[in-house]
Amino acid sequence: MSIEKIDTLVVGGGQAGIALSEHLGKHGVPFLVLEKSRIAEAWRTARWDALVTNGPVWHDRFPNLEFKGNAPDEFVSKDRVADYIEEYADMVNAPVRTGVTVLSAEPFKDRAGFRVETSDGVIEATRIVSATGAFQHPVIPPLVREDASVHQMHSQSYRNSEQVAEGAVMVVGAGSSGAQIADELNRAGRKVFLSVGPHDRPPRRYRGRDFVWWLGVLGLWDRAAQEPGTEHVTISVSGAYGGHTMDFRRLASEGVTLLGRTEGYQNGALTFAGDVRKNVDAGDDNYNKLLDDADAYVAAMGLDLPLDPDARQTWPDPDSLTTPIRNLDFAAEGITTIIWATGYRQDFDWLKVDAFDDKGAPVHQRGVSKEPGLYFLGLPWQSRRGSTFLWGVWHDAKFVADQIAIQRAYADYDGQAEVVATAAE
């Protein structure tokens, strides 16, 4: 049986792999995309039913295709996003082979390239791009035993309120997913407890502009790295119900009980740090700073944008802020379910290369690995704050494709005193 050979093998047919397909195609690079399920599968089956985009589609899209049939300021459903990525794949003629799992990839010892074992046979590739994304394996902290008298699920498995057993619900994690799920369950009439950690919370709209516009004009989307100490700070924002600012004091006024970071579990009860006020106040400071920066920008640019005094009004402190709860007994509170909105870990075990740090994270420069011929795409903060958004991954993909084209041009140099055009650009 002959072994298939390809210049560049892209592993992953989500938004990163499809964005890269456009740029590799423009460079004339022979490549193949392998996807273990369907294109954009995670958008279809690893999100809750009512999820919509956290940004309006005039902004959260690939540059060369609008969301046809949707209003520019609309927050579209997860299934619409999946359809859009498929439309883009068709538009750029992405060579995607679905239903194929990559099992391992190992560099050749005596020549450039990799031997790639897949569920469909062996492929030899000169280059590999890992475009498997940032959300691979859900993380549930090992606090509550699996045999405890409470059902546990990760936010990845949550679909809707009807799926959750009767009783109160404990949601751990107040980033966009945790806050939105808590809001949805509370609106469905469930008793909800929400564990709130460090977070940013921008205004949904301010002075007639969505927060994505403000982050753009203020240069915050292009921030190259997180500030020290903010690695675990999430962003809490929502496009649900037409889009609204995620305000934890508002959630509390509507019935959600706020708690600090979840610390431990013993004898049927969770324990929490006494930092709920600190975390909520820090989120408020982040919110108000963006308003201040926006006001300064309007004044400096001489823009005619309406004042928005309501944006600075605050909800009163709930009891759960003034008297923090440090211990929560499940039986006493009728809690039957814990939803862990606690993020994901990446999995690169299939890559048999020395290209990772002691925590298993890729060592790279804007997606270019220290392992020759290996690239990464779709990583959080790969080049900027916006790297995990559709438009952000598109720009990261362009850079990675450019680097591949440059290396191909150098490889084509025959030793004569000639300028390799692509490499010199």
C-alpha cells in the first residue's frame, strides 16, 4: 500500500484550519486538512443550545465573507456559526478530509518532515500545522468525588435547563460561559449559586458602540500579551437576549447567590474563599476604566457620540456580597447539580516532538514552533488578545501561512546567487 505524501498537513477543521486554508491556497502550497469529525464540529455539539456569539457579526467574522441573511449587529446562534465556517470552507475550496483522526506524528530522524499515523493510514508531511484549537478537553477540578450525592457536569456538556435535575444548581466559574449559564438557569426559575473568580466585564454597549468597537479603537484587541498576574482572569460578556452587560450585582438582584472562588469540598459542602467582593469590585473597576478610556477617546477624537449616564449607575450590594458565604451545604440548600465552567486543557500528546514547556504548552513564536516544520494555530494569545476570535485567528493564519511559504522558498534555493522572491518579500 503506497504512503500518501503532502507538503503541509493541517490537523483540525475548525475555524483555525479553515482560515489557514485560504492563505495556504493563495500561496499555492499543497496541503490537506484532516478533521476527526465534521467541519466546525465543536460549534455544533460542544456548546449549549441557546449559545449565541459574544460579539456582533459585523465584527466576529472572517474578513472576506459576511454573515449572509443576518443583521450586522446580530448575535447569531452556534449553529449559524458552524454553517458560516462551512460556507467559508467551500468558498476557499479547503481540501478537508473529515472523519479522520490523527493518532501520532513523529519527525523523521534522517530528513525533514514527519511520519503521521492516522485512522485512515500513514501520511508523510514536510510540515504540520496543529490547528486543534483552544477547547479540547474539559477540566473539572478534583474537588468533589464522583460518587458524591450530586450530579456533576462540565459546561461543555450543558445543553439547557430541562436537562438539569430538579433542585438548586451550583455553577463554578463566572467567565462568559458560567455567567451566561447561571443567567439562563435563573431565568428558567432555578435556584442558582455562582462561584465568581477574577474577571473582566466590559459594557455590552457604551455611547452607541458595542464593546468590540471600543476594544478595537483603543488598541486592546491587539495587545500582544497578558499583563503579569492576569493569566486566570476571564472575560464575562454576553450576546444572549439581544446582548447585555454582564453585571453580577444585577444577577444577584434577580435571585442568583454570589460566592467567591471555590476552594474545597468536605462532608457534602463546598468551601469558598472570602474574595467575592474583591472579585466583583475588580470587575467593576475594569468596567469603569473602559468607560473612562472611551470618554477620553471621544474627547480626543472630537467624536459626536451621545452621552450615556445610565452606564455608570450601579445595582445595590446583595447580601451575598456584604456577608460572604464561606461554606455551602448541598443538602441544606437542595443543590443537586454542579456545573463546572472551569475551562479546558489542550492535548498535544499525538505530537512526538520536544516542542513544549514543563506544563505541556507549546513553545512558539506567533505559532512558529521551535521544532522545524511544526506550527500551531488557534492558541489563546497566539499573537494578540483577539487570537481566539474568528477575525483574530484569520490574521494569525495569514502569518503562519506566510512563514510556510517563506520556508518553501528557501528550500527551493539551488545554491546559485539568486534572490528567492518569496523569502525576500
